[in-house]
Amino acid sequence: MSALCVPVVFGRTFDYVDGLHLFCARYKPETGDIIVGRVVEVAQKRWRLEINSNQDAVLMLSSVTLPDGIQAEVRNLQHDGTLQLHARSDKYGKLERGQLLSVPSYLVKRRKQHFHQLDQYGVLLILGCNGYVWVGELVEAKDRMEVDQVNLSEEAHMKSRSYMSLEETEPDYTPLETRRNICRIANAVRVLSILGFNITIEVILEIFELSISESVDVHDMLGAEFCVRVAEKEADRRSMATKRKG
């Protein structure tokens, strides 16, 4: 049996610990958690989602288009262990044009904000409490409240174009620069997972910017040299934080 080891930072030195237990922990859901899941079964009135937990989750719905991935909120946990989800807001729903990453769930801490629209990069980042992270193209969606307030002339104009398909109204490709940003941000998440560091938007952007400032190619971000560089930066940050407390 092969052993998996990960580097751990202690001050300015590096050590290695057995990392098998890092990837054995399963997500333990709590009410209100923002999660990302994969649809594994479609029934007439519900979806069954794989969410990196001991049991799949159930999302009740009427009629929607089948996606590969979806984000939702934990509604409640039934006595039989069944997890019920809901997607009551426009910000929940289908995910496309991006990458679905899997990291240890304990590296994603529960925070007030798990949706991050990185407008400057054209990227949407969702840090799921269940350890599934979505990095994809930021597609602007119009809020339903705004739709309700459209005046009659605008409403008539929209109706005249209602026959147009989604493919006809939206480009079916992601710009090259956006794709590069998606890959770079996704690799920043992977680096944090490799090193066993907490995954937060602040640290992800720091790694993203570090890779650009040091002219590190996207494919080289997962190499040992860059991972060590990130670990050194984290050691410096912790050292400075300790001095400030002292």
C-alpha cells in the first residue's frame, strides 16, 4: 500500500506527515450550508445529488434543465439521514463553463460569503462547504425583481424576441483570457489543497497574483517549486502575525 505525504509548515522549516487521513474525512452537513453538488439521478419531482457526504442529497423541484453541476443550500437533515436542499434564489442553480474541483471539506471554513464574483477576471468562484469548489465563467444573470419592473415597451420588446434560443442570444464560448484566469484560479485552489492550507478567497487571490508576478505558467503552478514558494509565503505571513500579537 502506498503512502501519501503532504508538506506541513512549521515556522521556516518543512516536514511531512501522513496525508491519508486528510482525504478520508467526509462532509458533515449543517443547515444553511452553501454546497456544490453533482446530479446523479433525475426523477419527475426531484434530483438526487452527490455532495461528498455519506449520503446523497435530495433537491425537490418541478421542471428544470438537467445540469452536470448545481449549487444549493442545505435546508434540513431528516431523521433517516436524508439531506434536503433548496434553491430558492436566482444565485442557485445550474453551473457551466468552468471546472468542478474536489478538496478536503475541512479546508473550506463556513463564512458569511461563499459566492465570489471576480469581475476583474470574469470568473465566478463558489467555495462549497462540502469541499466541492466551482471555478467558472462569470455570466451576468438578470434578477427576477428587475424583470418584474420592466416597463411595457421593454416587456413588449422582450416578448418579440422570446422565440430566440439561448444559443442565439448568448455566445457559446468562453473568451481565451477568461479561460486562462479560470485555470489559474483553479490551480491556486489545488495548491492550497496540496499544502493542506485553509481555502479562502483572500489566499486564492494572493496565489493567483503571485503566479503572475513571478511569471509562473499555469501548468507549472502545481510543481514542487511553486508549492514551496507558496508555503514560504505562508510561513512569512504567520511569522509576521505572531510578532504583531507579541
